[in-house]
Amino acid sequence: MTDDLLGRHRSVLPDWLALYYEEPLEITHGEGRHVWDSEGNRYLDFFGGILTTMTAHALPEVTKAVAEQAGRIIHSSTLYLNRQMVELATRIAQLSGIPDARVFFTTSGTEANDTALLLATTYRRSNTVLAMRNSYHGRSFSAVGLTGNRGWSPTSLSPLQTLYVHGGVRTRGPYAPLGDDEFIAACVDDLKDLLGHTRPPAALIAEPVQGVGGFTSPPDGLYAAFREVLNAHGVLWISDEVQTGWGRTGDHFWGWQAHAQNGPPDIVTFAKGIGNGMSIGGVVARAEIMNCLDSNSISTFGGTQVTMAAGLANLTHLLEQDLQGNARRVGGLLIERLRAVAAQVPAVREVRGRGLMIGVELTKPGTDEADPRAASAVLEAARRGGLLIGKGGGHNTSALRIAPPLSLTVTEAEEGATILEHALRSLP
Ligand code: PMP
């Protein structure tokens, strides 16, 4: 970088604005599943700006929709009728699986979860909330109060009383040896125990697959089992689909559908991929819950015509091209390939996930001890090889996160897996 962008970044932006890589990247453009940096290097993108690139970089339909709408008017989203907002809300309400659904648009996942909390706490007249250990729900004052992942929860002061439930991670600790059914039963016992010792909570908020937490994979049916207990206590279920929505997990359009035996969640929150990089977040809830607020509440920039136009074009492409099916097929091949590599690299404890949401957990060989240094080393080596991936995890960021745009081809999956294999094999 010729103009010391990094130095200027450090001198004017907060220290806590995390950057990847010893020598941070400046991404200047993208196309399909590739991005380029300011020095002209090309990378296969297996992280998509933390899952914001849902379909492909520079998808022509999205670029065109944004340019056309921006050419007509760039405006706030409130006080006047907004055709694009009504259209996207209609599509999302239909896809949501929630009966009599209403949709509210925000600018981010954080604001979506904040809104879900506003609804749930008002509806239930309680500021006690259940969240999962190791969770991430955003960066606002209330969202960090739900975030069990200590690495991303920079204050212990919270307007909520939050109780944390087991169910995310079982790489290590007392839950590790349990089979799926036993694990679910143990987590349900833990939930019942919490409910027996607290004021009635408003809601349980959970990511079906924990994103920042390292793409953990709870057994199918865990949240259905939770739901039965929650229903008995009148507690709402908020499914945070910010990372798992839009077919990312291949088998399902929403992550909660792997846990659907007892019906859909009361509230779904979404963000990231739907705008393909444009800032769209939102909340879906049945009318009775959405309409429980007794005063006005608007978001000046939530659902502007430009972002809604991007969302509509992006969603149309996703559905027409069956990119969920592509995520299932190509993701399945990628998981298989990475599992074969894992069998030969002692540092890889587990390859988990589904669709194009794949976690690779690294431990010190022969132990259960998380190895965040190995994760950082693989991230650097993959970058040198021309591949961008993410990392995450619980108290230690010892998992690699793989979440390419959903249009990934088989050839690109193989190319990325080969680069990752070299990076993993280069570990000492
Ligand atoms: N929920 C989940 C599951 C997330 O992964 C994130 C972002 N990483 C958020 C909420 C917050 O979204 P945003 O950064 O758009 O505020």
C-alpha cells in the first residue's frame, strides 16, 4: 500500500475495529467468486465479506437494479409509500414460513435483533432473555447483552437480564462425548433448569448454526425440543438467521427448518446476504407480535429503495438459479473433500457444517486444546495461496470459516480445497 492506508486507518479509526491478516488487505473489486486487492492480487473468495456476498460479486442484475434506482432517486425509506419495500417484504413474508407474517426492514443484523428484542420484551412484558452460550447477535448495547461469545461482547453492563443456555458447542467439555439424542436431552434439561429459577423470560434468541462462534452444528431437532419447553412457558423463539438464511445451509432455506417439528419461530431476523453487500436487515414476525408496539417506530434508512432494489434482484437470481440447491451439492462435495484432508492432518479436529457454511476446527494435535495460532497461520497461508477464508470460534478463534458465494462452481470448490489443503499441511 503506497499511501500508508493502514497507518491512517490506525490513527483515525477505533482500536477495536478488527482487521484480518498481518498485512491487512484492501479489496478493490470483485467478480463472481473472486476479488482483487489494491496490489492487483486475485483471490478466490471463500468468505464473501462475512457472508454478505450471497450470490456472486458484481452480479449484473444487482448492479443494474442499484444503478437504475439510484438514477431515479436516492431517498430515505420512511413516511411515503415505498413500492420496492412492499415488494421485497411480500416475497420475504411468503418465504418465511411464518403465518400472517409482517416484515420490518433495518440497516443491519444488529438493528434487526434489537428490534426483535423490542418486540419480544414488549409483547411479553419481561426484560429477561435466554441466549445461547458462544452466541453472537450484534454490536449495539442490547445485542452485546445477548452475545455469549466473550470475544465480541465488550461491556458487561446490559439493559437485559440474559441467561445463557447450552446447545452450541460440543467440541470439548462435558457435552463432547454425548450422542445427538443424549446431547439434546442434556441441553433441554439445562433449559428447564434455567426456566425453573428465573422470572418468565421474553424469548430465547439463537442462531441455528452459530456463525461467529465457528459454524458449530447442533444436532437437527435441538431447537424443536427447546420449542416444546418454551411453548409450555409462553417464551418466544427468535431465530437469528443473519448468517444461516437464504439457503446458505443447502438443505434448508432458513436454518430453523432443521428444527421445524414444532412449527416456525415466532420471530426471524435476517441481514447480510439478502442485499449482496448492500445494507439490508430485517425482522419477520406474525402480526400479533409485530403490532404489539403502542407508539410509532421507524428506521430512516431501513429499506431504502436502492437497497430494496438490490435485495429484489438478488433474491430473484438466487431463486431462479436454485443457488440453495447449488449450495447443497457443491457444499456437500467440499465438505467431503475437506474431511478427506482432515483425516491426514492431525491438527484438524473436525470438519462440520452443511451447505456452504463449513467450519474446520483446529486443535493442538492429539488433544482437545483449541489452537487459535494454527487458525491464524492457516488464514495467512491460504491468503498467500490466493484464497480468502474466515476464522471464528468460542473463547478461542480456533475454527476456520468457509462460506463462499452460493454460486460457487465445482471447479472453484476444488481449487479452494487444494489451496486450503496446502495451507493445512504447512502447519508445523
Ligand atoms: N447476528 C449474527 C448471527 C451475525 O453473524 C451478525 C454479524 N456477524 C449479526 C447478528 C450482526 O449483524 P450486523 O453486523 O449486520 O449488525
